[in-house]
Amino acid sequence: MKSLRPLVVPGLLAFGLLLAGCGKKSDASASATPAASGSGQPVKIGFLVKQPEEPWFQLEWKFADLAAKDLGFTVVKIGAPDGEKVLSAIDNLAAAGAQGFVICTPDTRLGPGIVAKAKAAGLKLISVDDQFIGADGKPMTEVHHLGISAGKIGADVGTTLAAEMKKRGWTPADTAVCAVTFEELATAKERTDGAINALIAAGFPANRIFKAPQRTSDIPGAFDAVNVLLTQQPAVKHWLVCGMNDSAVLGAVRALEGRGFAADSSVGIGINGTDCIPELEKEKPTSFYGSMLLSPKRHGSETVTMMYHWIKDGQEPPLDSRTTGILITRENFRQVLKEQGIRE
């Protein structure tokens, strides 16, 4: 999934300005005969995402809709890119008769305020993708959450990069690692730390691993960060690249291309698998070797399904559920995307 630079709304964090008004952008899908909750009301579930225009979240919504159609409930899809829109969306969901909502928050530090707001509105809550962070700076493990095994997925990236380096016959003497980092976001740090630790475990020297901190969590932010690193390390002949998502690695690849590095002298592996498809479809291979495809199908379908059974049957979901990734490359991405229901 894409990450967003922190957007802190003091009123939400303090829960003192909970009536901030803002229009919502939403769209609802329902089956012909919505299932009823334990109270006899039709089951209605909100699904709030921080970047509704991004392919990952569009796919989450797609699979949430399919689950709603199968089970017979309504999904209200809302783009909530900042704290004020989150507040407004929760108010609107409560007024519309929803019993719960799933959310990928625009800032994990908004968690305490979101929890308080949901409780005041009488709505059940599941966070998806990015786990809430409490006032103490630690994950809010008491909030139901479905996310990815960030460290494990990062480790898979590192292991794959080490194997690719070995296959190409590169040595640590002329190879370095570029880790595009965005450590302000906990799940991003877990991913890049996982990759770095796996590379070290595979025998790659730690002093040949260089971090390129992004100022913004997008392709331009990665491009700028990696250009700085390449200027600082002009003697490196081969680069291994990892980052928190596809955009981080794509930005790095563009920067490498500007310095003359191509698919035969650098290799990058992203995470998400939804934003890199045009890159894998290019006729000529680039340094973007592949990506760990996460599962928007599971994140979209399983969250609303768990919420549905929680509302209708009183079946409380696990507090913590995690998914892993599948490596996609130019050779297999079409087949895997079809198997995952992402492409026809």
C-alpha cells in the first residue's frame, strides 16, 4: 500500500474538536436484500481509506464490494485523506445507520482520537494496513487490526536481492545496497529494516548498506534521496535497491538510470505489486526486477467480512491478523495478478 506523510490534527488527537465539519466523498454499494444485524437493522459498514485514488485502495474497495454482494450487506466507501474528513465520515456513518467501519488512517497517530470518536458514535472499528499508534508511541494492540507482516515481507525482499546478486556473480567489493527509507512511518521502517537484516544475514557487509531517507513518500521523494546517495558513493558499480513500497524503488530506479545504471548493473525489488505493473510491462527490462505483491483482496474482503460477522453474529474478530506477499516479476506477474483476482 502507499504511505502518506504524517498529517496531525490536534483536535482529533486531543478529542477536543470532534465536531469539525467537512463534506465526504463516498459511494455505497449494496445487495438487493441487505442482511440484518442482531438489532434487526440492515448491516452497513464504512470503509475509509487515506488515498482513494491509489490502485491499492481501489482494489481493497473492489473486494469489499464483492464480499458485500456475497453476504448481503452495504459498504459505504469514503476517501478520508486527513483527520477532519475522518471525523466527518464517522459522524456521517453514524447518522446513516452504520454499525461499524474499517479504516486505513491518514496518520497512525490519529488512532486514539479515532477510537474515542468511534466509541462515542457506537461504531465497531477495525484498522487495516497501517496500525494505530497510541499516545505512548506504541502500537494500539487493543484495536482490532488486519495488516501485513511488514518485517517478514521486508526480509523476503532482502533474501531475494541477495540471491539475485549471487546469480549475477556480483561481489560485495563492487556492490552496495541502497535502502530508500521513510522511518517516520512504523510499517515502512519495519519493511526496510527487515530487508537490511536479511541481507546482513545472507552475508552482505553492513558497511556497504546505505540509507537514502525520503522527505516525501512518493516517487519524486525517492528520486531526490537516491540522487544524493549516488553523489556520495560514485565508486559503486552495482546497486541493490529496497524501499517501503513500489514508489520508493521506482524513484530509485529513475535516479539510477540518470547515472547510467541499467538492468545489468542494478536491481530493485518493491513492495505492494500494484503500482509497478506499467514498469513490468515495458518492452525493455529496467532495474525494477520485481515486487512483493500484497493482497488487497484479503485486506478488502476479510476486513469487511470480519466486521459483518461481528455486527450480525456477535463474532468478535482476532485482535491482530497479518498477511504476507508473493514475488512478482516480468515472467510471472500476469499469471499471479489473474490468480489474485486483480486482473482478468
